[in-house]
Amino acid sequence: MTITVSNSLVSNQMENALEKQNIFSKEKAKEILSMDFNANFPDNVQEVVRKLYSRRSEKGEAIETISQTWRRVAMAVAIARLKYVMKPHELIKLTPELALENESVLKAAARYYQAMGERKMFANTPANINANPEVSLSVLQYEAHGEILGWNTYKIWMSENDLRQKYDRLPKAEKEKVKKWIFDIKGTNTNSNIYGQQQKLFYPNIIETNKHELAMGYYAARIKRRGGLAACGVTNAGDSLEDIEKAANEIMDATKGSMGMGINTSSLRPWQTPNSDGSTASGPDRFVEKLFCPAGQSIAQGGRRGGAFIELRDSDHPDVTLFIGKKQLPKEPNFPDVYDAMDLITPKIDANEYSDPSEYESALSQRQLSVMQKSLDYFSKVSFEYYTKQQYLKNYNVSVRAVRGFMAHVENKEWYPAYFTNSLWRGNLYDFTKPVLDSKGEQKVNPLNKEPLFELYSVSLEEFPLAESIAVKQNLQVLKSEDGKRIQVQRDGAFCFYAPDLFKRICIGMVNGGEPGIQFADHVETANANKHIYELHTCNPCGEQNLPAQTGKDGLEYRGICNLTTLHAAHKDFWDEHGNYQWEKMEEVAELATEFMDDVTTVSHFPILAQNSTARRERRNGGGFAGVAEFVARHELEFASKEANAFVTRLYDHLAKASIRASQRLAEERGVYEIWAGSTFAQKGLKVRNCCMINQQPTGTMAQLCGTSWGPEPFNGIVFSRKVRDAWVSFTSPGFEEAMKKRNTWPKTEQEVQELCDKIRKNGKRVTNLKEVPEDVQKIFKINTEIDPHAYITHLASIQKGVGGYPECFNALSNTCMIKGRLPWEYAWEATMRGYKLGVKSITFYPDGTRLSQPVEEQEKKSQEIKKLSKFVPHNLMALHVTPLQKEESQTGTLNAASLLRSEQNKVRVRPKRLYGFNEEVMTPEGPVHVHIYFDENGPRQVFAHLMRGGGVASGMIEAICRMATKALKWGCPPEDVANGLLNIQGGQKIIGIESSSIPDAIGKILKEACNGQYQLSLFNEVLNGNGGNKDVTNCASALEEKLQEEPMPVQTTLQRKHEIKFEEKFDEIIRARMDWIAHGHETQCPCCHSEFTNESFGNAACKSGPVCLGCGWSHCG
């Protein structure tokens, strides 16, 4: 059905909008721009803005206030108005000073600035960081010169690199002539001719075209890697080495420009596909592991943080089984369980075989030592595998793209064939979870290309008893194994996958570690207005924007980008004095956000050529909310309830309608987007400026700026702390205090308020079951851990229903469902099917506690580990700390190691705040390794090491070894046993000059030396020299000295001999800062991403009091 929009309706909308824009004069706009909004933002928010967004001096110091930051962003974006009030030949004459005095610019900037200053609307992070009025003007002037030449948008922006190179190749003198011509046009040179007259200073015989091309080259050089105001992008990997190299270059360029990246690798030919030259293909996963992921990770995103990436793979790609399993985690190793297993298989000692009790006790001790040795060896091996897998493809997420009716095949328990490049795949299908093993249990390799061998894909009839009958029902050819337990299925000579089998594998990954997620292509395409040009087969890393990344049906290249803003859904100005929500107030801000994003597109400059042309030809927007939980709570509704979901749908429906209305007005003023003709909007008769208007992005920082809850999520907690004038003050979630006061239950005094906050904090930041909080308020203010994931998925589906009558206007929603760890895979199956039937476009789960980057706070898990580890508590430790109650328990026979371990009086080798130790360099076959050993009063307490050169596998192995060694020392395992377990492990070639046979052997040797006691004396001397003559330490040092003097071994009495650290002058400050950090008892790894701090982490201008993580951007300064 064709919908015709009334011209009078659009005219009325335009008149109303223009009236809103012209409510103030140029002088009034300047007055608003001079206002100071600092007081609207708490100290902690101002600190966040200073650290993340503020412009910096050459010394790296923030030089903007929060108001100055918002003013800069507003002015830089408002420069876009010049394109619509000036002609190209007028635009190229402007200087930055004249541009910033333009009335249209000032009025638009005043509206943007006021909305940000009042905390109603914010741009995304890249816009806040990179916005620069001068760069915005240069972008417009580059484009204006192209328009003067009569070039279209695609040619203007796809020619940027060629024009820049053309300008860069000019001799210096010729470049000066180009600059002089440009400055003459702007009138910044004295006695200059105006544009249009003969330019005698320029080439006298050169054609007009070349002048403008060189001017475009000049501006292209000025805006290179500058002006990126959008968050993320996508790239395409074509099935050739040239296209693969191009994709890697695009990833690096985008990452350098502060962008996260998405890629769909379904276009790459499957593993072991024969090539024309007789070789075989590496497969998409090899290129991802060896090229795409390292290409992005090697560059800090925007120079500030590690890049973020997502890879999608179609569900019918022949290599999809490898894709599904490549980020699944093995079971987390647990030393007590390993010990129990080793103890079970080790032969028992029979007391009847020993006549002498002392011999029996000796045999028991030897057996226990043997079990411990084997347990440590095996635990080291599985820990290495586990931690290596945790670090595999770091900051890189994967999602299966369900295509060609995959979900229907799952529901109907059907088989489906594999496809490649939209054709049936007639090659082999491999099951990458089933390696082909030889008689020794080792994986076989192809003798020709040394590739590992895997079994062909098949399905177990024991696991899926209906698989055979359904294949017969589908008229497919069934091939059975010799034992009749497994089957393969073909259709027209092409092997098939069994949908329930693949979906089960996906669900196992979801509950195992959150990888992979799943995207529903059929639902995504309902939001694709431009089906006539391209398919949305890729998305940004967060998943809220499904984007094009291919050559379109028109033969042009497309690379989509995310252009986002965040609105405060529950802003105080949106409510009247009676607590009623004023929809029209919110809609005004939504319309302003649509204008803002369209202007962002106009003045943005992206690192990939096709991104610039795509952004301007499709003009994709993405407005979303922060504060949905506050919006629901202020309506006094229970989050994710049926009533709340209806209100949330209504909220997004109003957002969509307001955004469409604003886009219609912009289309009348500026024209429809370039590829509008043939779109579903065109088919419906709706003239719009933007191919997409809204989505829902993650809003952590933006929510903090707005002062509300995160995006569409429930409250994270009802109580939180905020820094106010150097003091931490407790606050409650927005709306909670008002709800309590409405019921006359809010505490009367400040002390009572603080007591209530303390109770909530001790209750896990929840108000549930607190007698001080009324039951109806408890229902309203539930936090995320109290919301059932199934209910939460229904809540997400209700958001995506709010499309204002036009599904094309709402792209997607980014959110991750938090679930408990160790849930059965059936849970993910049910939840994912539910989400699909409700119409969500994608689903990702995050199982609690499965990733090292997430702190685990499960008390149940902790108590279980303590109980298991209690057997390893040293007997002397148990004897030292016995309370009267425990003494009574020991007399009655009820005292055990677990009760001691749980007592507050007895803690196993608690790490002191400050540890002392040494660092020794050891040459290994892998290169020089620095081993660090740190001591407490009982001997070696902490071990860590690092390889001087980079290396993912070796670094992961070192990390696993040192973590396990430190954990063993912590729980009382003798250091000698830990060292012995590492000694003489072979690895690498034996070369002259190598001091150890492997990295584990090097760590073991240094730890073994540390066990001999020759360092303890020097350590206590160090403490003695700095503790002001502490008597206990003096006695301890003296006693140790006497003990060591009795032993025949040579004694080192200082740290300045074998283990002396020599500083080069230029590295002195950095290395000393690092060693001082370690000596003060701080961790040597980032608490956020667990990357090891290197020398480069210290002395960074971003933080002077500690390290800055080069992996994720975390800093000690916050």
C-alpha cells in the first residue's frame, strides 16, 4: 500500500520547525553560546569529560572546561549549515573567523550547545573528541571545489587519496603557489584578486580544472586522519589476496581514526579449497587470526585505547563449525579438582605392607609429594590452554548470521546445504571439533601441505535420533558410517548441515563464554530501506547498526558508518508539575538530534574513502536513549512488566515519529538522500533526508553525562558513590528518593540517609527485602541481577516495536543479556528462540564469571573453592591461628582445615601491601626473559616474568605459568616443589649462550635459587634500612643472618650483585617508576583487560601517578 504524505502537513511541520529555529536572534545565539553550564555537571562527570574529550596542550594536559568542550562540538557541527546557505564558489572564500560569525551557524550552534549544557542530548565519543571547527570548514571547502568541477559525491570522495598524492608530489615552490591562490580566494593576502578574475600568480597556461583539483589535494592533506565524528565502521573482505590486503589496510586506517570495525568473512573461500595454482585455501579464520585481528590490535584506537572488532559468518558457510567453536572456552582449571583426580588414579599405600610405622609415614609422604608433582604439571598444562584461549582474538567478538531460513530449519529440525557465493557448496564439509588422530592420540597432518586433518561433518544418531528420518522426509541422500551410529546427508551432491546440531553448538558457546552471538538476517532486512542497492550483512562491534560493506547493485562501493546521539529519556524538563510525561518536550529534542546527526554527516571526514561517500549518499542516523530504567521507574512501573513494556514501546514510537518528521523537513530543505529513489521509503511515498533515523546504542559514558541509567538496561544498583570536592558522597538512583518521599518513608536526617545507603550497599546494592523500603518501591527499583533474562528479552523486543509505523527508521539495538554462569545450553536455546519469535534482530549473552576481564563476585563459587583448597593449608599455619572456639572444636573432633580457612583470624599468606624482590634476565631459546621473584616473611610469595620481545603464545604461556606458581605459593605449596615442577622442561633448540632449555625451565631455575635463602637477608636489610629501626624486623633479620651464617652456602647480602639492575640514563625515570610501582605492592597487570604493564605504560602523559594500559586504555588516574 502506497502512503502519500500531505504537502500541507509537511509545510506546517516546516513552518513550526523554522519558528523554533528562529526564536532568537544572532545576538541571542551569541549570548547562549557564552553561557557557562559547568554547574549542571557534578565534579566526577567534569573529570570524565576532561580526561576523555578535552583538547590537550603539548604536554598532554587538559585545557578545556566542560562548557568549552560542548561549545567546540556545537560550533564544529553547526559549520555544516554553510553548505545549505551558500553556493560552492562562495563557500571556498570563507575563513574560519567568517564561518563562525555566520548567523545560521551561530543559531544552530546555540541550540546544540544549550541541549548539551542542559544534559538533554549528547554526541557520541568520537565527535566529542575530534570535533574541530577549522577541520569542519576544510571538509566543506574540499567538497565545494569538487562541486564547482561538477563532480558527484562518489567521485569527490573516492578521489581524495589521488588528489592528496597529486598535491604532495608538487615541488615546494609549486605548493606555495597553490596555497597563495587559495588564500587569494579567501582574501587573506593583501592586494589579492577576487575569485573569478585572472590569477596571474598561478600557472598562466593551466586549465581551471587543475586549479580546483590541486586545491582539493591541499584540503585533503589538511584533513587526513582528522574530523572523524562517527563511532564505528565496517569493511569487506573480497575473495582475493588483493582484496584481503585492502581489508586489512582499511581496518588499520579505521582503528587509527578511533573507529571500531565489523567484517563479514563469508565471502572468503573455505579452508582447503583447491586454488588455480594447485595450492589450497587457508580459509577465512586463518586470515582473521593472522592478519585482520593483529592489524587492528597493533594500533591503539585513536591513540587512546585498544580497538574493538566483530566478525560475522553466515550460518551456511562451509567453515561455520570452525567459526562457532573458535572462541569457546575450555572448562576453567581448578587445582583441587586436578589434585583429587590425580589422587584417585595414583596407587594407594597399604599399611599392611609396612611393619615400621615410620616407613609407612615416609611412603605416605612420598605418595603425597608425587601426587602434588603430577597435579602441578597437569594443572600448568591445562591452565596454559585455558589462559591462552582467554587471550585468543582479544577485543574481537564473533556472531553467526542466521541466513536462508536457518531458524525455521532449527525449529523444524531440518537439514540444509552449505552455500558459498550464493551457490551450493559441492566440496567437503569438515567438523573442526573432531581432529583425525593417529595411534598415539596425536592429530594427523596432511603430508603435502602440513595442514591438520579433521573428520568430515556428520551427526550422531544417539544425540539426534530424528536426524535420519527427517533427512528421508526431506528426500535427501543419507550416508551411514560402518557402525551405523553416524550419518552424512547430501542434496544434489552437496553436503548438508543439521540445523539443530549447529544451533546447539551456538547455544553451548553462548552459555560457555558468550561467544558466538547470533544475528537474524531476515529481521535485519526489515530495517533496510535500501534493499535495491545492498544487503546489510555486516554490523558495527556493538551491534546497534547493521551496515553495508560491499559493492552495491549500482556498481559502487559502500562502507557504512555509525552516526549516533544519545537523548535523556527521563530528563526533568520532560515532566510537568503533576508528574505527567510531556511527549512533545522529548520530541523537540529528538527533532534537534536528527538535525544534529545530519550536520555531523556533512562535516565528518572518515579514514576510508568509501565511508565518506557512503555516509553522504545514505545519511544514516542513529538516535537512541539513556535513562529507560529511570523513565519506567518514574511512571512507577516494574521494569520489564507488561505495562512497562507498553510504555517503552510508546516512548520509542514517539522518538521514531519525531525523527521521521524532522527528516521529512530536512528533505524539503536540503533534498532527499542520494539513493532514496527505489528505496522502500520512496515506494511508500515518504520523502526523507536519512535512510535510517534511530537505533539503541550502549550508553555507559553518555548515561553518566546525562545523569541517568544506562541505555535500555535496568538499574545497575540503587546506591552509588560520586566524588564531590575531593570527597566521596553516596547517591541513590534517579527517582528513588522521590518515590520514597512520595510515600513519606525517606529518612529524616542525613545520618539516617547514610545508614539506609549502607544497608542497600550491603544488600548487593538492592532494596529488595529491606524493611525500610516499601514493597511497591522494591518492585519499581529492581537492579539488573534481579531481572529474568527471558523477561529482559521481551523488554528488548518491546523497544524494537517502536518504529513509528516505518520499520526502516529503526536499525537495531545493542545489548547483552547477563546470565548466570554454568547454565545448561538448553537455556540459551529457549531464550534465543523466544527472542527470534518476538522479532529481535540479534542476541548476545554474557555468562557471569566466564571471562577474566570480568570480576567474579559469586560468593557461592568462592566458598566452594575455599572448601576444596582447605586440604592444602600448611599444618604449621593451622597451628599458629587457633581461636578458643576452634580449640574446643579440635577437642571434640569437629575442627577441620575448612573452618580454619573461613575464619577471619586465619588467612593463607595474605599478600602484604609492599613486597621486595629481584629481577633476573635469563637467555632462553625464545629470547631473553625477565623473571621477577618477590618475598614476604615466609619466603617467595609472587612470581611473574615477561618476554622481552612480543609474542602472543609465548606471553600467554608465561602468564599461565606465573599465575599458577603464584597461586600455589599463596596456598602454602613449598616453593621448592613449585620450582622442581618447572625445571628441565625442554623447548627450542640448544644454542650456545642459552642459559635454560625453555621458558618454564628459566622460571624454575630462578625460583629454585630464591628458595636457597641467599636473598632473604638482603631483603630484610632493605626493610630495616627504611623502617626506622623496627625492633621486630631487626630481630628477624638478625636471626636470619645467624641461621644463614651456619650454612656453608655463599651468602649475598645486597641486591646490587648478581641481580643488579642497571639503568640507562634515558630510561632511568620510566624504569624506576615501574619498579617503584611493583615495590609498592601493585599488580603488574591491568585490572581491566589483564594485559601486562610494560615500560611504555609508565611515564605516559595521560597519568603521572601510575601506569596506562596499552591494551585497553585503563589508567591508574581513572
